[in-house]
Amino acid sequence: MLGALDRGVHLRSPWRAIAPIAVAAILALLPAPEGLPQHAWYYFAIFAGVIAGLMFEPLPGGAVGLIGVVVAAVLAPFVLYGPEELARPGFSPADAALTWALSGFSNATVWLIFAAFMFALGYDKAGLGKRIALTLVKLMGRRTLMLGYAVVAAETVLAPVTPSNTARSAGTIYPIIRNVPALYDSRPNDPSARRIGSYIMWVSVAAVSVTSSLFLTGLAPNLLAIELVRKTVNIEFDWVTWFVAFAPVGIPLLLAIPLLTYWFYPPEIKRSEEVSNWAHRELTKMGAMSAREFTVAALVLVALALWIFAARSVNPTTVALMVVVGMLATRVFSWDDMLNYPAAWNTLAWFATLVTLADGLTRVGFVRWFAESIAGQLAGVSPTAAMVVLIAVFFFSHYMFASVTAHTTAMLPVMLAVGSTVPGMPIRPYALLLCLTLGIMGVISPYGMGPSPVYYGSGYLPTRDYWRLGAIFGLIFFGVFLIIGVPWVLATG
């Protein structure tokens, strides 16, 4: 039987490698759409091939991203730069391409994600994560569904005061909940992951998406978005207006997420009185908190305080790296421990290359062309229908971005400008509705928002499952947003 399984894997492997190459090659052989430069179309073909590679996974995600960046950099004169740039005196496409290729490794969010993994390592080495997980299981572990609601509650409490959802979810919540599955003998990268680990991880992914839209201060790009709206169409929104506009959508979704995940991605363990009792016994064995646990708790509380109260003075990534250095200096973990944490380094390479590749779509003009092409199809369409179409384009075009910040910067001004050209468009509700989608769109892909790569790299959410659940929950979130959010915002102005 094992021999047959091995043969099956070997038979599938070539197709998994061929599919991304085929996608890129077929697109590259097609003529560029009208209005789009040929080099931009070639670049899009490479980007599409990388996305196919992330879906089929012939190699780990970091390797796929690195290959895509290197191919684009090598072919830079044909895919990154147009004739005008190439003809510029003194311009070196080779040097410029290398600078572009390495730009993702200087991205603040990328290093914040890496630091989140180090937080998890600190929780693990000190034993604090296990203690908190045991406490959660003792209090709420009799029912898996209640553990899901505990995750949602923690996310909702922290969201209004933590503008970085990566710091909040990947840096604070994930290091704790990653300790819960092991208590139920649910292991990463193993069939046992579905016992309970996969359920808890997906609940957290879905919850952080919704809270990022529910609160103006729950996602840093939200603050960027209202500034872009002010500059582009001279309209301003405050915290209360934002919350009231999304609450009829966000609150029901938060209440439904544990149940929806229970239906679409059911845990194998539904109830366990024994594990709750066992957790109580294990806590007794652990005894009082150790000095190392107190150290980790103090460092994390400092980080949380700075994220909440000093976000304008100290960058969240700087705060996270300070804590990592603090854990090293206090010997919570060693440098060798850091080096021997492959998930962190793999995610660093994976997300850094994806950020670079997504930035390339904006650089070559593909994003602007895409938005304007959609606008060109809206002639004669009613304002409400045009608004729904534009919001849908804005939402689902997030598949092309590895950062909500990049999406906001590249697409929001264009979509606002396009909407303002539609006769009768209610521009204030339209602008607010665009902004409110920034959080919930992050659920659709394993790279859709800062916390995504951390949960994807946890080993509890296989590639196929992540893409499937992302599509399902993306459609649910967007559907509820259209059915409840759009009429509500239009009615309240």
C-alpha cells in the first residue's frame, strides 16, 4: 500500500511542476489586451504562474516566490521596464531589477511576521504558551465550539486598540493558540491536524479579517484609506462613523464564524470532558510561573502597550524586533533556537518575494489598466449597479496583492476616481464601502494580509484547504456585505 502511495505521489509531482509553467507560458503567448503594454502582460504571466505554483505547490511557497522574483529580475528588460525607461540615459535595468527583487526583504510587515514567529518560539521555550493554553482548555475546553468563541472574543477585545492586525493576531494570539492543539494530540503537517488544530487556526484567520474591518483602528491601512479618501474626493470619516457603518455586518459575522467553521471545516473532536480535567491536572503539575515565563509575559505586555499607545511614535515592527532582542538577551531562547526554526525563515522568504511580485503589478501599470478597463464597461449602467461592480472588483482584485497596504495605495485612489465619473454615483457611501472591505478581503488567500502567512505556515491549514476556505469565506463575507452593508450605508448616508 505504501508503495502504491509513493507511486501516486511521484505521478502527481510532474504535473504540479508543469502546471505553473504552463499557465505562465500560455498567458505570455497570448497577445496583450488593448491598452496594456506588452511588457506588463509578460509580467502578469509570470505573476499568474507564481500564483499557480502557490496553489499546486511543486515546491515550498518560499521557493516558488523566489523563483518568480529571479525570473522577473533576469527578464527585467522585457517584463519590468517599458521602452521609455530603457531609453533613459544612464538607466541600468540589471541594477534596477536587483534593487526591486530585494525590496521585499526591507518591508516592515515582512519582518513583523517573522517576529511573530519568534514570539511563538518564546512562548514555547518559556512554557507560558502551554500554561495559557491549558488554562483556556480547562475553562472552555469541554466544547470545541467554545474554544472558537474564546479566540473570537480575544481578537475582538484587542482589535480596537491594536492597529497592526499582524501584531495583534500573529504576534499576540497565534503564539498562545498554537499550544492548544497539542493538548488534544492534534499535530501540524499530520492527519491529526483536523482533530482540532485546523479548526482553531481557521477561526482565528476569519476573525482577524472581520475585526480588521469592524474598527477603524483595527487595521493600519484603514487609517491610510481615510487619508486617501480625504485627498482624492475631499470626504472625511471618523471612528464612530466607521464602526456604525460596519457593525451590522461585522457583529453577526463574528458571532457566526465559529459556527460557520464548524460546518465547513468541522473538527473531529467536538467535546472532551476528559481533556479539560487533564488540563487541570497538568496545570497543577506545572506549579507557579517560572522566572522565564514572567520574562516573556513582561516583554509581550510591553509590546502590547507600545502597539496600543505609541503606534505613532514607534513602528510596530520596531517594537516586535525589540522584544525578540529582549528574549535573546534574557536567554528565553538562543540564536541557535532561532536558526533552527525553519517555519519562520521560510515564511520570511515567501512573503518577502510575494510582496515584491505584487508590487511589480503596480510598477508595470497592470493594476491601473485593470481598474480603468472595468470602468470602461460601466457606461450606461445604473449608479447602484456600477457601485456594486466596482466594490466587487476592488474586493476580489485582492488576489493580486500580498499586502492590504499595497492594495489600498494602488487601487483605492483609482477606484475612487473611476466612481466619481459615474453619473449619479453616491460618492460618500461609495468611498466608505470601499474602505470597509479592506479587512474582510484579507481572508481570501494565504498571503492576503499580514497574519495569513503565519497561520498558513502553522502546518494546520494545508494549501488546498486554505484556498478552498478562503474562497468560501470570502464569498460569505462579501455576500453579507452586499446584502446588509450596502443598503445600510446607503440608507444612513
